[in-house]
Amino acid sequence: MTAREPGTAARVLVAGIGNLFLGDDGFGPEAVRRLARDGGLPPRVRVVDYGIRGMHLAYDLLAGYDALVLVDAYPGGGAPGKLTVLRIGEEDLGTGEFDAHGMNPVAVLANLDQLGGTLPLTYLVGCTPAGVEEGIGLSEAVDKAVPEAVQAVHTLLRRLVPTEPAVPTAPVKSAEPRRS
């Protein structure tokens, strides 16, 4: 399936990525958990906490999604808790060795063609972590960024999933008699 331009996607996969046993690396799973809990998602949107299951994400992408929204810790710089929204294309991926037992989103997406798939229109909602050391729980700064990340995903979904067209109504007839 070929990628469509924003506003025309039929099916969207929202993927939480990260290891909840490594502090702020659990940002993605926590954000999608809250997104799913809060509801209000269009029917063509599927939200999944992939954690560190890269092969699972790769195989799900073979089902023909028109768009993918990754939610993950993103060491892009800035203060802990800073959100970044990026559009990701094939030119951004380079190469990476795919590990069937781990999660390297770049490697998963870069090697999708080897499984017979194509990269859908892809976005990242990323959060700068304070730390990814062993431990369960997000730092205060990253935890405070989760509601903003949920809102960023909703904003992307409004662009990606068209709303159902309004049902046309019959023209209103005038109650006044016609004059000749």
C-alpha cells in the first residue's frame, strides 16, 4: 500500500515504543496507554503498546496501514520532557540491523521492505528523556509531558483520518405558494 498525503489516511497505527524497565524509555508505552484509556479515537485508528517487540510491529505494518505514529523517548536534545513531532521518510532511516528480539524503530522501519512491506506515512511524537537507567517509572518532567504527547497524537490523527462526510439533506421547500 502506498503512503497517502495527510488528510487522506484510511487506517492509522499508533505505536508506543520503549522499555518500561528503563525509566523514561517507558514514555511511549505510558503515552499510548493513556491515549487508549481516554478514548475518543476514530474507528480506523489502532493503538498498541509494542514495548520492545520490534518483530511484532514489523508484522503488524504488513497489514497495510496508511500511516504510522510512533510514540517514543527521543534523545533529540533540549530539556527533559521536551516534545518533538517529526515526519519520518525512508531517507531518514538509513540502515540498521534488525533484531527480532529487540526494538530499534529505525531498524524495524528500514528493513520493512525485506518482509514485503512499504513504509507508510510516518510520524514520531518523541520526548526528551531525563534518564534511561534501570528503574520503573517516568521522571517528573517526562510524566508531565505525557498529556501534551496525547494531545499531539490527537492533532496528528485529525490530519490523518478524514472525518465522515455529512449526510446530504434534501433542499428545503418554501411553505409560500409560488407566484407567477
